[in-house]
Amino acid sequence: MSQRTVNAPPPRSHGPMGGGPMGGLAGVSDAKAQDFRGSLKRFAARLRPERIVVVVVIVLAFASVFLAVLGPKLLGNATNIIFDGFVSSRLPAGVTQDEAVAALRASGESDQADMVASMTLTPGEGVDFTALARVLAIVTIVYVLSSILSWGQNYLMAGVTQRTIYRLREEVDAKLGRLPLRYFDASSRGDVLSRVTNDIDNISTTLQQTLTQLITAVLTVVGVLAMMVWISPILALISLLTVPLSFVVTMAIAKRSQPHFIAQWKWTGELNGHVEETFSGHDLVKVFGHRQESIAQFDTANERMYESSFKAQFISGIIQPALTVIANLNYVAIAVIGGLRVASGTMSLGDVQAFIQYSRQFTMPITQIAGVANILQSGIASAERVFELLDEAEESPDDEDDVVLTDITGRIAFEDVSFRYLADTPLIEDFDLDVRPGEIVAIVGPTGAGKTTLVNLLMRFYDVDSGRILIDGVPTMSMSRDNVRRTFGMVLQDTWLFEGTIRENIAYGDATATPEQVEAAARAARVDHFVRTLPDGYETELTEGASNISAGERQLLTIARAFLADPAVLILDEATSSVDTRTEVLIQQAMAALRNDRTSFVIAHRLSTIRNADVIVVLEQGRIVEQGTHERLIEARGAYYQLYRSQFEHPDAATTT
């Protein structure tokens, strides 16, 4: 006989979001990855099937950046043609460039002589528009080709990202199907949903943004720096000095704004949680007179959120103007020094123009790299959470030679069964029960007696630690889980219906059922009448949570689904406590018809509903303390008698849920 059990399985989150209002789904956490390098390496390994395409993306990025970096230099040549033509038109015709330079030096204008000497001039002639048009055409082709290559790399990268995430989602979905119930009992539902949705979406965004941006930004920095050094090492050094200055300014401002951003998201969560709780319990808030208090709490949270958001946005908004000031100072320095070098003939005007463009381009990719680093950190943190899910221990695989039962009679036996959720906590031990085909077995007992645990063991949601559970004499451990679960049909207290038609929800019990079979099951479940009163009948669309029909009607639909599945053994969790008397009668009639000629396990909450059970099993702390018919147990005046008496003489004194 059984001796001990725990009150319940490991705690599971009861809210749809898990852990409080909007928990888990409000957004991805800003937590950093615990093993960044290892997770990044594992994340990168998922791109291996796309390695050829990634190489093509890198080649396209290199070509695109090369052309984009080449553009300002070519455009500088166009400026040189215009400037050379302008200066040539100011010189007298018929003299050579050397004669013009000598004349300037003779008149004491050495700086102008040096400038003219460094240029390519034809005195007396204007701008060479043919050469100018040729250069501008080349520049146009270069920029257009660069844009096309950039579009191509982004197009290919979008495919790489979506195929990689598609495979990851498939893997996660398959993993969820292989995880044991133990994992879901111990995990917050909101956290699991967040890993499957928010974290994978964040990985997708990270992959799409980081790879192309990182490659492009790094190549741009290298290319621009090389061109700047080539044009003028002195001006390149001036531009490089602004980089650490920009970094220091950015970090100083970001350090001051970060606490306000943290406060902003904290109060955003507080505000959202308050709104959700108040909205879901709107009627109760009014009934108990807490409306003004609720408004005051909202106003307080809203004010705190406003203050923190304003400070965060204002302080962080200083970064861009500060960097602009530094960039403008760099621009002034380049313009002054570059102008002097042009005047001295050591640098062309086109090179100064190109250098100014390069200096503008130089800081942007550095900022992008910093942004990519933050995005990558967030993405790897999400990847780490998904990898944790993928690394969870799975159910032991079924054997290929598992027994497959057909024509099941419904004889169920527990032989010396022991089980515990936690290794160091005593649970069900030495449990014995023999159920003959067609018997109705009612399982009763106080909360935590072990009723749900027995159902979990029957369905092989958990495997027993020792002993055996047999179906028609065959141990369930020698059967596949799918075969075991197809033996049973379940009607639970918490109804589950999906968005779809009533016909589709009933047909969920047997995907091969014909419309006539679906309607026959509905008639057997006493649900056909109310369905036909609806405007669209069986094609009526159920909303989320089937909120457009009553609780009793939802329960009848789940019974109809069980009728259609036609299982050999039924597990019924009575659900009539929240329905009116007439609907309760219909549900009881439907359940009685469903139990006919089937072995049934009834988890009883209202003891009045199980008076006709063939055997009533009374559980306390995981052991059978009594079993027998209703009349015999009442006469024995034991545990069952006390439960029965507490319901009918003192209804509020005890609970049997």
C-alpha cells in the first residue's frame, strides 16, 4: 500500500505570462550573455549551412565598400578639373604653365606660383567639360554599382537570416515536443513563451543587422582611413584624434543617462502591470471601491515614468550634438590646414574636398560598430537562453520494438508503484490498485493527496521510479508514449478550445472523422441542440479562449471531442462547479453516456456525483487509505465519511479539490 506523497508537483506559473503581469513577454531582458565567446561560437556554427552564401555576402560587401570609398576621391578629381579650368581661364593665352609660374615668382607671389605649379593647366582655356563629364559619369557608375552590390548583400543576408531562424524555430518546436512534463511543471510558462518568441525574434534581428553592418562598417573604417592617409597623413592624424575624444564624450554622457533608462523601463513595467491587473479585475476594483486608489497609483507610476523617460531621453540626446560639435571642429581644422596646403601647392583642392567627405564618413561606421556590439550582446544573450532550452534533458526515447496494443479492454493495474518528483522528498510509494474493464473508479481526497500525480503516471507524462503500471497486462514502460496516450481520453476541469469553428474543435478528437460523425458525437454529448441555435451552427467561429460561449457549453464541446476520439479508458476531471443547475445536469448526462462500457477514472470534487462509482479510492498523502462503494465507505465512517460530511453538513469547512 502507498505510504507518502508530496502535496503537488514542482510549482508552475499559473498566469498566462508567468511570474506576474506581463512577465516574460514584455520584452527581451537586457541581461548580458554569461558565456559570450562560447555562445557566439555556437551561434556562428548555425550559419555553417549558409557558408557559401555568407562568403558571397562578404565579397559583395567588400566590393560595395571599395566603390563607395573610391567615390569621394573620383569626385575630388572632378573638382580639380573645374578648379584647374577656372585658374587656366585667368592666365593669359599663348604662354606655357612654366612661363606663368616664372612670372608669378618674378612678381613676388611665391605661394600662388607654388599652387599653379602643382596644377595641370592650359593657360587661356576654360574648364574641360569633356573630361569633367567623363569623370562624373564614372562617379555615377561607381555609386550606382555600389548601391546595387549593397542591395544584393542585404537581399542575400535576409535569406540567410530567415533560413537560419526557420531551422532554429523548427528545432525548438521539435524540442518542446520531446521535453518531459517535468520541465513545464518547473518552468514559468511566460519564460518558455519568451524564449520561443521574443528571444528567437531578437536573434533574427541581431543576425540581420549585425553581420552586414559589421562587415560594412569595418571595411569602411579601414578603407576610409587608408584613403585619408594616402591623401594626407597629417590631416588623417587630426581626424584620428577626434575618435578617442568622441568615445570619451559618448561614454561620459551614456554613464549619466543609463540609470534613467533603467528607471524608465522599471516604471514602464510597473505601469503596464498596474494597467493589466486593473483592467482584468475592473469589476472588482469598482465593487470594492478602489477606483480612486487605482487612479492615484496609476498617476504616481505615470509621473515617475515621465520623469525618468524625460531625463533619459534628454541626457542621451546630448550625445549627437556633442559629437556634431567635435565633428565640426575637425571639419574646421581640416578646412584651414587643407586650405593652407592648397595655397602652398602641396595638396589639390579636390583632395581637400575628398578628405572632408572621408572625415564625415569616418565617424559613422565607428558609431555603427559600437551599436552593433550592443545589438550583438543582446542577441547572444537571447541565443544563450534558446540554447539552454535546446540543451534541456529530453524524455527517454521509445524503443523500436515497443508493444502496440489493439482491441484494448481497459484493465488497468498499479503494481507496487513508487514515484517522487524530487529525489530527496518522499512521494507515492508502494501503490497498488487493480481496475477491471468497464469499472468507474472515483479518486477523491484533499488537495495535494496525489490525484493529479496518478493521472500523470497513467499517461506517462512522468515515468514511475519503481513498480509497474499495466494496460491489459502490458507494462506501459514497454509501450510507446504515443500508444499509451491514445488509450486514454481526457475531459479536464480547465477546458481547452482553440480559435476555429465548433466543428474543427470537436474534430480535434479524430482528424479523420466525417461531418456526420462529428455531429453524432455532438448529439451524444448533448451539445447538438445549442450548436444548432447559433446563426452559423457548426461553422460558428470560436474566439480566443472560446469566450463567445458559456463555460458549460465549452465543457460540453470537450466531451463531444472525447466521444469522437472513442478512447478505451477515460479520465474525467469534473467541471460543474461554475455552471448553472440545468447545464450541470446536461454535463452529468453527457459524462454518464461517455463512461458507458468504458473504464473510467473520475477525479471527484463534488462527492455527490460519484455515488454510483464501482469503486471509490480515497487518497491521503499518496496512499490509499480507503476504497469501496459509496455505501460501504459511509458505513465505515472513515476518511471518506469525513470528506462527505464536510461537504454536505459544513460545505465551507473543507475542500476536496
